[in-house]
Amino acid sequence: MNCKEVLEVLHQLANPEKVLFKEQKFGVVANNALGVYHKDLKELAKEIKKDNALAIELFETGVYEARLLCSKIFDVKYLTEELMEHWLVTFENWEICDSFSMGLFAKSNLAIPKINEWSKRTNEFEKRAAFATMAAYCMADKKADNSVFENFFPLLITAANDDRIYVKKAVNWALRNIGKRNIDLHAKAIEVAKEIITLNSKSAKWIGEDAIKQLTKPKVNILDYPRAIYRP
């Protein structure tokens, strides 16, 4: 498919009622949205396969779902810092932020430096991208040493006082995912959650208490990564 043909398919799938539903139900407010669900975009991405030139062209159309599709058909091996920054500054809601963070950024060899850099940003969705990428990186790099994630803890503590909903939810998400990697990080994540609670802000209290609640559930799923160490 070329760009024109993909846009034609997207317009065929368009449903204005879905745009309104996503706004009201999930808080997803997007410019130039057609109303196409992720499941349909995933099917379309399977049909297209990886196509970097097409992905970039689709993003530049400014059509919201075309941009989401870009995150699904771009080959992460060719991701550059320039592209990451170009896309990042356009993020207007959590959905597109997470689509790129989980689908591309976390799988890139640039993930860690960008997590560190973006965690200091002031824009809500640029900052969220740091922690959404961090949360996804917990699953993307199954062989990473515990020290990688221990180095993330100070970033989480620093950001825990940010009361913007899409930042604090991502901080909480990242903390929980680190705690699910293995038994050692599980214990350390709970200690960090307790430290975050002492920061004495509403956002920090929620982040810490919810993380502890989720990580101490009887059926919490500890993934044992890296398996070479935790399932020898």
C-alpha cells in the first residue's frame, strides 16, 4: 500500500462516534481523528508489515490514526534520536504517547538515555513518555541487569510530586513494572514506594500507596527477569 491507499482505508474505517466515545470514556482528545480503534489499526499494520518510508509519510499527514499506525509499522532498528524527538513533541494525549513509547521507544537502544532526558521535561506528554518507556522497557529488555532499574528509582522519586494525571499514572506504572521483574526488584520497589509516600504530596501518596497495594497482592506476577539468574 502507498500512503494514499492507507488513508483511503482509514477513512473507510472512520466512525465519528468512536472519536466522541474515546474522549468521554478514556480522555483521548486528538486533532484530525477519524475514529478508528487500535484493533483495526493492528490488523492494517499486519497487512502493511514494516515500512519505514510509509510510516514517516503517514505521520506527516497529521491524521491521528495515521500517526498511530506509524508507531506500528516503523522498524525500531532504524529509529534515530532525531525521529524520536520529532514525534515526541507532537504527542497530544496518553494514547499516542504510549503507542510510541511501548511500540518503539522502549525497544530502541536509545531507550535508557531518552528516559533519563525526558524525565526532566516539563511538557506533560513528553514527561509521560519517559515513564511509559520505562514501564515498557521492563518487559522489552528481558536480560537487563537489576542495576539498570535501580538507576531509575531516583527519577521516579523526583517525578512523584508531579500531580498531573498522565505523569503520575505513568510514574506509578513504571514503579509497579520494575517491581514485577524479579523478587529482588520487587522488594526494592516496595521500599521506594514507601519513600515516595513520605514526600507528602497527594500525587506521591497515591503513587506509593497504589504501587504497594498492587505489588503485595497474593497473585502478583513476578516475571523472573533475567531468567538466566532467576530461573537457572
